[in-house]
Amino acid sequence: MALSAVDYLVIGVYLLAITAFGSWFARYQKTTRDYFLTGRSIPWWAICFTIVATETSTLTFIGIPATAYAGNMTFLQLAIGYVIGRVLVSVLFIPAYFRGELFTSYELLQRRFGTRVKTLAAIIFLITRSLADGIRLFTTALVISVVTQLPVTWVVIVLGAAMIVYTMRGGVSAVIWTDVVQMFVYIAGAAAVAVALLNRIDGGWAEVVRVGRETGRFAVFDFSLDFSKVYTIWSGVLGGIALTLATHGTDQYLVQRLLSARSAREASRGLILSGFIVFAQFVLFLLIGVMLYAFYLQAPLPQPLARTDQILPIFVVNELTHGLAGFIVAAIIAAALSPSLNAMAATTVTDFYLPYINPSADQATQMRISKQATVAWGLVQLAVAIGGQFMERSVLDAGLAVLGFASGAVLGAFLLGTLAPSVTERDTFAGMIAGLLVMTAVWWDGKIAFTWYVLIGSVTTCVVALVRSSRSPRAAAADS
């Protein structure tokens, strides 16, 4: 079975509509404060929904059902850490972000430590976010390619062009408000898939429960102390907390959403509520994975899967009616189009262009450079997405691993800046370098699961910086 003309019409109309909706916000972008922070006018509920949509991607839509289809629900252990981590972000970082007029999270490091730490953190963000979101874009293109038989490269170009156009024109307002719309679109799409599956499984929900119990697919907790296992209670909770502190507390991609809130209180309220919504959303996607397993026990696939990530797209294109299949594909696109390009442009302009190239740039110049940076980073992500075709590992694991690799060093710097007033820039910079070196060794060895990456990197950064700081006074005394 292939998509019909009606399906293609639904997908095309959705892409045009979301691009037009995002571009509509261009009329409100007069200054960089508007372009990067929406004038701090976003209510708490919109902050909540944009964070949920930002955290959700095609990696979620097809990757999480695939984990339950092939295994179980131990991914939820990571989601528990996500909820706890949000509370800690609200206590540790959000109050500091609302003291003063900050455009990026890395300006906080500038104030506390100085240029070197801030610049290193900003560079890490730009590199890791380019890679992670390039993988995210590739994942979406892979799904569309499976259901349309179009080349992945061409799908990447079409989706990337839509993403670049509305982000470049509408700024962060376009990103946030399209996120709000798209969250409801992809949740509706996931619910439609779940209903369609239940209607096609002989025995319905009772059969899903039976199959899930007998095959262990409802298992949530794994108390193993094996550090090579991706999802255990220890790596899930501790690793999930560390990953959330890094992504939601220090990464400009998500911090920009918080900085757009009306106040620190509204930012915290939206952030914490988003954790519970994301948890419920993960439960839904995992249940879809169990339903897919139960369905294909009754109606086996004609040939083995090349990769488990393909199971949901195959169901959509082969089993759903015309029109509905197009809506599900549009929902998958909605889960992907929450771009980081505006956040990357904000970092480029605020942390590099203004300090090092043109400190006296007027607003017109800053707006022009901001839009050029948005397009440039969009092209970088397009290149990464096209290269993603040659990646062999699970796209869900790959996306999370990229974020975890270098984020620990940045998180360590923020924790030191917040909790260790005696630590200097020199100590912190040395700690960050040590954290990156240790993580390089950990990644190269390949024996430790990526869920531990941020925790290992941040602990290494903090320990090295604190040790150096504790020795500094004695060294100075000895020299005198």
C-alpha cells in the first residue's frame, strides 16, 4: 500500500500552513529582544507546551515505540529523572536567569567566570546542537522516505527549507507558538495510531495486556548495576536528572524558552508541569510499541525489519486509511519541526559577534546578522541530516548520546558558578577540559551507556575544579 493523493495533500497543506503561521510573526520582530526573547511575553502554559514540543521529536514518535516493540518500558526510568531534574532547574538556575537582561544562558557564565568559560560552553552548545538536531531532522526524513519512497536527501531539503524559512522570518515567537500548535497535532496523531491499533488487534486491549505481560514488555524497573545497560533505575534517575539539568538548565535551546517567560515564577511553573506531561506522553508512545508487537504477532511482517525504528512508519503506510495516514505523517513532521536555529543564532550574535567582531553594531545590523546566522546554522543541520543516512545505531540513542557527550562539562561549569563561589575561572576552565577528555575516553571505550555521560562529565568537571581551587591558596602561600 502507498500513500494516496489525499495523504500527500494533507502533508503538503500542513507544511505550507505551519510555514505561513510561523512567518506571520515576522511583523513583530523589530529588535533582537523581540527576535530572541519575544519581549518576555509568553505565559506559563505556552512555556509548558513549547518545552514539551521542544523535547519531543521524531526520535520520540518512532524511537520510543520501537524500544517497547523490541524490548520493554525501562525507558520510563529516564523519564523519572526528567521530572526530578526539572524541579532542580527551577531551584538552581531559573532565579539566576531572571536577574538582569540575559539573551543567552552563557552570559551567566560570563558574569560569574569570564570569557574563556563562557566561550567554551557556547562552542560546545553550537557543535552538539548542530549534530543532535541534524540527527533529529534525518529521523523525520527517514520516516517520510519510508512511507513515500522519496529519497531521504530530498525530504531533508524540503523539511529543512520550511524550518529555516519560518524560523528566520518569525524568530523565537514563531518557534514557540508553532510548538504549541504542533504539540496538539502530534499528540492527536499518536492517539489516532493507538485507536487504530486497538481496532485491528483481535481481543483489543485485553490481548495487548496479555501479550505485554507474557513477554515482559510492561517491565519498567531494572535494578541492575551493569553500567553498560542503557536503561536501569540508576542510570535512569541519576542520568536523567543530570541530562535534564544540562538540557533544560544550561542548554540555550531550552533555556531560551524559559527566558521568554513573563517571570521566573511562570517559567518554573511551565517547566515543572511539562515534566509530568512528557512522562504521560512517554507512557502513550511505549504502549503504542507494545500494541505494535501484539498486532504483528497476529499479522506477521512479510520480511524482517532492517531496523526497529521503521515499525511505526510501516504500520502507518500499510494499515491506515487514506487521509488518516497523511495526518499521522503530518503529526510526525510536527514532532520534528521545533528548531534550535533561533537559539543558535542568539548564541552566535550575543556570545561571538558582538563581543569579538562588532561591539557597536546597531539594531538593524544585529537583526541582519541574526537572520543570516539562522540560515547558516540551518544549512549546517541539513548537511548533518543528509550524512545521517550512513548511521547504523538507533536514532533515539544516537540523538541522546550526542547531547550527553559534551553537556556534562557545561553543566559542571554552571553548578560551580551557582554553588561554589570560591572557584575561579581558571579552575573551572581546567575542570571543563578534564570533563571533555574523560568523556572522550569513555566514549572511545564504548563500555558505559550514554545515559551516564552527562553525570560523568559534570562530576569530573566539578571535582577537578574544586581540587584545583582547594590547592590554590596553599600554593600561593608556599610561593610567598
